Amino acid sequence: MECSDFMQQLRSFKPQSLGCAVARRKSSTTLIFPLPPQACSDEFCEEFPHNLIPTPGYWIECSRQKIASDTIWDESESERDEDGRLEDTNGEENGLLEHRIKNGDDDCLLENDEGEEEDEEPRKKTTIEEQWEKNQAFELTSVEQETYEKYFYGTEHWNYFTNDEDLGPVILSIKQEILNGRDQFRILVRAISYTIHGLIPASCVFADRYNREEVVRSLGKEVNINPPLTLGQLPDTPEELLKLDQVFIKSELKVGVIYVKEGQYTEEEILDNNENSALFNEFLQILGDRVRLKGFDKYKGGLDTVHDLTGFYSVYTNWRSIEIMFHVSTQLPYEKHDPQKLQRKRHIGNDIVCVVFLEADNTSFSPACIKSHFLHTFILVRTSPKIQRKPTRYEVSVVTRDEVGAYKPYLWEQSVFDKGPMFREWLLTKIVNGERASYSAPKFARMQERTRSQMLEDIVANLQNHAETGQIPKPYRRGSWRPIGHMRPSSPLLDSVRDRFEDYDQLARDFTRVFMNSESNVAVNGGLFDVVFLVGQSKTKVKFIGVRAILGVRSRVFQEMLYGISTGFGSPQVPVAEILARAVPVLPSPQKPKSSNFLQVPDIETPRPKSVPSSPMVKRAFSRLGTLTAGWGRSIKKQSSQQLSAEDRKKWASSQDCSNKEQKEKEKDKTTNQHLAVPRLSVCADAQKVDRNKLAQVEFSIIEFDPETFRILLDYLHTSSCPLTCTNIPGLICAAEHYDLPELLQACFHHAKQFLRIEVVCTMLCSLENYYWRYTSASELVNMILQFVESKAHMLFDQTDFLTLSESMVQMIMCRNLEVSEVKKFEAMLTWARHKIKAKTSTKYDAKLEFKCIMERLSRDLKLYRITPQDLIKVVLPTKAIKNERILETLMYQANSGMYRIQDSYIEECQQKLQKQDSRFSEWESFDYGI
């Protein structure tokens, strides 16, 4: 940009910024947007309205081409054979359009070159074709947020700031460059609503070019900033500015795709299409890859990838490091009795760009037919259903809201394309540039301005505070851009208190530290715990402690165990199938920021704290616990009070005072309760339902689960956080069902689905051996693991832990449709059986007989006829693991059915081996089975 131009921009920066702020506060309907030069009009363009219906509030981009129908949709092209050649070749070229620009025509109308059939010159390449041959790509619109990273970040530059009386926070970045042998200053000025960037020759600045402060002071006067700019000296300012920009740079886009047939004009008709034509399927292949949504682990664009609630398939592409998920109308859920097709419209209507595939010859598209506040630009791709041409030819039109400007690549450069890589690159570039251009619309600009204002204010406030006091700002709290200590009272006492307690998240972290079941913590905070659990089935049990009030609030089963309050429901209250159908829970971790939608899980198997929302929520639970528990400070030894104090006789949420009833019950059952030591009753609102015998009990035996599983469960109940790994999930998932914790149950299933791998399958199955017949969730997990194993059975058989599985688990695996050969299954059975015999140390059984019994049970589901005759004779027969008669029957079946061409020599060899075998000897005589 020339000196005079950018200096003029600097001088108009302040009024422009104020004008943008005022405009964005107004409604789009009250603003007037000038039409860009690319807009089409029926006064100048013969092709208006380009297969579109003119609509108020939208402008149509002009192709500036005279497109003759007999050139684009030539009837002779339908006579092409399968190889794409014309049967009657008459010299017609395979190019796109035969246009020649009329000299002196302002509208650049292109027409066919007719009449030069003999000495026809080669068609001149379009601008798009030249760009494609040169770069193999088209230019993406550069957004202003990329400027700082491209020109300033990582190089020597200086950042100046001020809090202007009119504009608010302003940051000016400056660096020195030498271009064409001349000294230049590269300038980037940011305000809340406006940003400019450019170069100024040093000779154009009215200051000493070698004095940076004078240069900045002069530029500040040009911009009319008051107070003057101050140099920011915080070392992390470049990172904060880069973070500010990256918030608005999107590398993930969701784009709508709708399919329109001949004669369809309304939203209901268009969204009612369910079947794809061959041309539409071909077009979808240009856009991206067809992906299965369930289990899809990349950008999902708001589609459900867990339970198939938004369809089974979609179209996705990763293009130039930009992930694009297409919301294809025909692949979204369809409800026949819903005339508005809300399941489809709620996705497409929330996109910004929509691609319209028009398979018609005499139908036009209206952008007003899809009613949406978000859709700002439509890219229409039309092809003829009548003309069968190879490669398929597409005509592109674009219609955009008035508040969105024109964006590259322009249609006047080329608007008709043949199927191929150039058209795909052009179309994806147009889609991404259309999305970026729409961000400048007032609706989206207002959304960005709120976030940008908050972040810019924080950066300037930190710089100002550092300039005045020299203090380095404290780290940011998660979920907030405002630093700790910002805008605090001046009292040091208040500062110290606020440092220790910022919000409920900090309180949750404190609870996590206090209620962990570890020896060091129990020694320090043992007074908080008032119940003891003795866990294990052996005589030596492991002791854990807990807080009765917290466990009663978090789990219905613990409430019944610790207080004797029966809710009248079975366990669990929610069926496992319903739990698995729920959306994935949000697990706020004490170490990680909260996720707004989905469970945050670690990338590796090492344990990391993870938490599940309690029911009720953690904050509400804390408030309830603060109200309901008055005796946390008591230890077990101090539970000797026999009467309720006035503090315990509260009026609960049910507005029922239970104190009189308790007094009457005490008098009535005085002889029964006089010997019971009753702790203070402050946990349950329905105090009359509490079993006082249970309340007096302080030790409970747990035999259902192993100590490690129960310890993790207690940590989860006390702190709403626990480490999830594939090795502890089998026990934890059953504990979650047993104690009626659906959120934890769902989190365990989600983690298992994401991080299940072949190395831990055997360990998980061994852990599930004692659970899967008792708990539905364990059975579901076993089925999930077995389904996972089907395609990886060859890897499973190579695992050393495979030999540790029980016979029932091995049988369950072998019964599945494993993607391995039958001979591999037989070898795995044989290896497992031999290891089983070796592992037995008892001398009271016959090893040969035990081996044959095991192999007979395992091989029941073995399909011997799928094993080749060669392998049957050379591999299976020598092991003596399968009865000889069964092998011979299999060979005869294979010979009779014609499955294999079995030579007579093979059968004779088999018969000879059978005759030579002596029933008194077997390979077990030489097998060291440890007897």
C-alpha cells in the first residue's frame, strides 16, 4: 500500500472504528450496504439471474459471460460412448467454453467462435486455468487475524498500548523492514471494532527515523490517540496477541449441502428428498469422503458420532489443514410426519455457507426458501439430468446476503467447469472464502466483538499495571480471560482471602485434596471421616474410611446402607441400555479446564484425574452438605451423644418439623434405644425414615468388590473425580451399577470405547470373569470387547496374557466371527490347552484325558471343513487333539462336496497314519506337563 493511502487510513482510523462500533450495534435491516462491482444486473447481463430467483436482501454474483445453452449442454454430447468419446467426431473440442472476449465491451461478454471451423485457433485459457497450471491451487482470503503471526510474531518488533478516551483499548505493533532498498515501518493498529495494517516509508514519518519513541509519538498523533501510546514491556505480550488472533481463526467448518430436483421450489419439497441420484453421489465424491459417523474421531460439525442420532453417514474432508464436515440434507434424519423437516433444517439452517446441487434444466433456486438467520451465502452448482456427458459439466452461480461482500475466486474468471481436481480445488476455495467473508456481517461481527473486547481489555490492563507497578500478572483462571487480582480491592487482607478462595472450582479442588483415601491424608484429616469400610473376601480385609453425609447424598444405595432409608427402587434405577443412549457427560477435572460438551479423556493409558457431574451438581451438593452436615468435625470415637440438639431439629424443605415426632418416638421406644449411641441426625430431610440402628453403626463390610476398586469408588463419591484406565474400568463399571451411579457408568463405557486396545483385552476379560454373570453392565462390556476382538484376533492370539484366560472366556472368543483362518484358531486352542495342563500342579488327574476333554469342548465350534486338506493332515492330525474319525469325515466331506480337489494320495496317507497310530502311545508321553 502506498504511503499516502496508508497514512490516510491512519488518519481515518478513529472515525472508522467508531463508525464500525455504531453500525454493529444497529440491526442489519436499518443499514444500507453498497453492492460490490461483482453484482449482477439485468441491465447489463444477458444471463441474469443465473439460475437463481432474485430475492430482496441478496445480491447475485455475475459471471459476465454469455453462456449459450447449445454450448454448455450440447445434445450431441449425450451420444458419447462409455469411453467418453464422441461416436461422430466432428472436430468439437473437449474444452469448457469456446469464448472470445469482445474488445471494448465493458461487460466482458464472451461468445462462441462460430464460422471458423476449418482453421480454428486453440481456445484461450481462462484466468482460472492459468492459475491452476501455475500454482495447482487458488488463493484463500487472508483474514486480518493472520497478519500478526505472519509479519510480526517471532521477529523483532515493539507493541505500544493505550486506553483511548473514545476507542477504549488500542494496541499498535511496529517493526522496521527494508523493502526495495528503502527503510519501511510495518504498522498494525488494533481497536475493539477495527484493525488496519500497512507499510509506511520512513521518509513519510514526521520524526527522527532513528528514534522509535518519536516515530510512535508521530503515528499516535496521526491516529489522534489520547492519551499517548506507551511501550509494553511484558515478555508474554506477543503470545497473548497471538492467542487473541487465534480465537477467531477457524480451522473447522460445517457446510450445508442440499439436493434440488426439477420443479422443486419450497423448503418442504427440497428437504423431503431422501434418495441420491447418480449425479448427486458423483458430486458428493468431489466434496469429500463418505464417512461412517458412529465412532468418527475427527471434526464432527455438530453431528452425533456415538448413537447415530443424526444419521449414519456424512461427507468429510481435510483440505489445506481445514476440516470441513458437510451437512448433506439427504443423509440427515428424516421424519415422514414432520412437514418442516426440523431434524434436517436445524443443522443446515445453522450453517453459514450452503452448497445447492441443482439437478434440473428449467428450475431456479430462491435463497429465501431456506429460512435461517445464519445462512449468508449460497453456492449453486447446476448440472443437466438429460445430458449424459463424461466428464460431467457443472455451472456455478452464487447468491449472497447484502451485508456480505464479494469473495474470490470470482465467477467472471470462470463459471463452468468439468469434473476434475481443478473444479474441486476451486469449489472448496470458494466455500472457505465465502465462510470467511460472512464473518464481516454485522450478526457475526457483533459476536466476535464481545469476545475481542474482553480479551483486548485484559491485555491492556496487564500492560498498564506492569508499566505502573512492575508486577507480572498472575496466571489466568480457567474459563476466564480475567487474571487473578484484576480490579480487586486495595486491602491486602481481602487479596489474601481471594487468592485462597476464588470460586466453586477452587472449593472443588480443596475437597478433592481433603477427602482422598490415602494414608497421609487420613492422618491429617481423619476427623472428617465418620464411617469405616472393611473391604475384601479374605480374612485379611482392607480398611477404608468415608464421610456418611457425602456418601448418602451421592448414592441411593449408600443412603440405604448408611441410614436405612429405602427408596423402593431396584438397582440400578436406570437401565444400562438407557444409560448408554445418553449423551456423553461432561467431566470437570480438578486439573483440566471444563469441556463444554464432551468427556475429556487422556491420550495415553496413564491414569489422570477425571470426574463426573454429581447428581445434583457439585456446587449444589456442596451447598447441601454445608447445610445438612453439622458434625463433620466429629471423629468416630466421639459419637456418644444420645439426644438431638436444637441445631438438628431444623425445618426441612418439606416444611415439616420432625422434632416432636422424634421426641414421641423416643418416649415410646425408650427401652429399645437407651443403649444405642446415636450420632447427630443431620443428613436426611426425612428424619423419621432413618433407621437409628444403621445410624449408630460405624463399620460396614464390603465383599462385592476388591479393595482397589472400592477405593477408587470412594474417591469418586467424595471428590467427584477419579482416574479411569482400561484396567480399573471392569470393576468400577460394576460398582457404578451396584451403587446406582449412572454418570460414572456412562463415563466408564465412553472411556472403554475410546481407549480399548488389544494389549489390555485379556486383563479386562480376566477381571470381568467374576462380574459378567451378575451385572448387566459387565455383560455389555464383555460384548463390546468381543466385538473389538473380532478383527484383531490374530494379535490377541499372540498375546502372552491370552494363556491366562479362563476356558469359558476362550470359548466365548472362539464362538465369534473372528477374522482369522480356522487353522489359526485351532493352533490358539492347542496352545491354550497345553498351557492349561502345564499350569495344573495336582497329580490326581490324568493329563491326557484332561487335555482331550478340553480340546473336545473348545473344538465344538471349530469349522474343520474350512481347513485345507494339507493342513488337516500336516497340522491337525499329528497333534491328536481332534478325533481321527472326525478328521477323516471332514476329508471325505471336502472331497464329496468339491470344496477342495483332494488327491487320493492324501486320503491314503491319512489312512496310513491312522493305522500306524497306536492307542497306547500319544504325544503326551513326551510332553512335560509337570507331573
